[in-house]
Amino acid sequence: MGNSISSERYLYVRLYNNDGKVSPAFKIENNLDQLASIIVKTADCPRIVITDSGDNLLLDTINGYVDYIWNKDFLKNNLLRVLIPMQKSKIKPCPIEVIDWGVAEEFNYREIMSEFIKKNFGVEM
């Protein structure tokens, strides 16, 4: 596992807002930079949930801070070493590379979905 939260290649991210809206589960690479960056960039979201392809909860956050993580060793030995410097602005978050937006093909474009995410969840993708 090492530098990833699970053995799967991809993670699925859902954003929640204060109105109870939930974003489609969008797919990102399962690596430390993407994981830490999505946590930092979504700090204004009341909650984000990250799952594997089987919809098993791996991690969730409250306002940019890890609330639950299934693998505490990964948190301690890997994620916090990247996440904390990003949260303190010592390291810049990397661009989020969305592989799939989790929507019908006609809407599955960065131009459409990044605007939807910004408007409904206040997150710049």
C-alpha cells in the first residue's frame, strides 16, 4: 500500500454542502498528492467522503480536516507528512486530475463539471 490509502488505483470523492447537496462521485488517482490536495482544496466543504470502487468508506473530512480514516497507520506514516505542510501553505496543493466526473457522458467534461462544483460546493477544481 505505501503511498496510497488502498490497494485500488482510483478513489471516488463526494462533496457535501450546507444545503444537503451531494456531488456525483468523481474519480481521482489514488496517490498522496491527489489525496492531500483534494482535502485542502475542499476545506470550505462541510464534508467530503472518499471511497473505493466498492463504495467502502476510506476517509471523510469536516471542513478540510480528517474526521475518519480506516487506515490509521497510513494517516500517521504517509498522509499527514504531505497534508500538514499543505494546510500550513508550505507546499502548494497540486491540480486535481479528475479522471471521471461520475455523470452521464454528455456532462462528463471539465468545463461543465468544474463550474457545477464551484457553483454548488464553492470549490475551484
